[in-house]
Amino acid sequence: MLLAGNTLLDAIFYAIGFTLILMGPFAINARFFWHDMPQAIKDQTEPPSPKEKRWMLLISIAFFAFGLLYPLFSGIAFNNLHAGRPGFWAMFWHIFWLPMAANLVDWLILDWLLFATIRPKFMAIPGTHGDPAYHEYKSHFIGFLIGTSISIALGLVFAAIFHLLV
């Protein structure tokens, strides 16, 4: 059952949803993620076209909506599973692990394994495949640290909301 209030299952489904929202557009056009490319790649390529910018906005909206709505509904299910009394820290850890699971998948599998190590052609902006700029790990680790901070903040905010309102 999706959104059963089970932290492990909800975190797995969150990571899968995050990966699909990310990799679907990536497979269509890596330029949709031009803003996240290494600076050396940006320097070699044209900035996104207005059409690509519209797609980038739609992808951002999908990430934002998924990133907030999924934890909200998962928190409701978790709250119901615990008869409305899970406690602040239990709710924090439940919500924290949703984006953190996606963050770990993004960092270790998508960024380090695929993007920086294997480097499949579909993940490169056309004309830049094989460029050594793709083979770096530091920025991905910094992104992981930012994602960890976002996971903590999301867990604290949602736990506070549920604690105060429920």
C-alpha cells in the first residue's frame, strides 16, 4: 500500500518517485539540467532556449509539488498509523527519511555512479559527451550535504506542523 505510514516503504517510494521525476526529463533532453552541469560544460554550450526554460520550470514545479505533497500525505498516514500521537521526534524521523532516501540515491547512484563514473551519453549535453568535466565528485558531495540540510529542515517543519495541529 502506497503511503501506508511505514517509514521504510514510504522512503523507498519517495526515492523512486524522485528518480523518475529526475531521470524522465534527463533521458529526453539533458539540457533541461543545464543549470546543474559543471561550469566547464556550461562554458562550452549555449544557455537554455526559452522552450527549454519552460520545461525546466515545469520540472521544478513537479519536484517542488512532489517534494512537499508526498511528505504531507505520508505524515498523515504515519499520524493515523499511530492513532494521532506519534510524537514530535517520531514524526521528524519519518519525514526526514523520505527526502534523505532520495538524496542518498541521487548522490551515490545517479550522481557518482552514473553521472561521474559510468557517464552514459544521455546524461551529457549533446557535443560534450566524454568531457573530463563530468568526471568530478566534489560538487555532488556538496549537493548531498545541501540535500541533507533540506531533509533535516523538512523533517523539522513537518514534525512541528503535525505536533502543533494534530
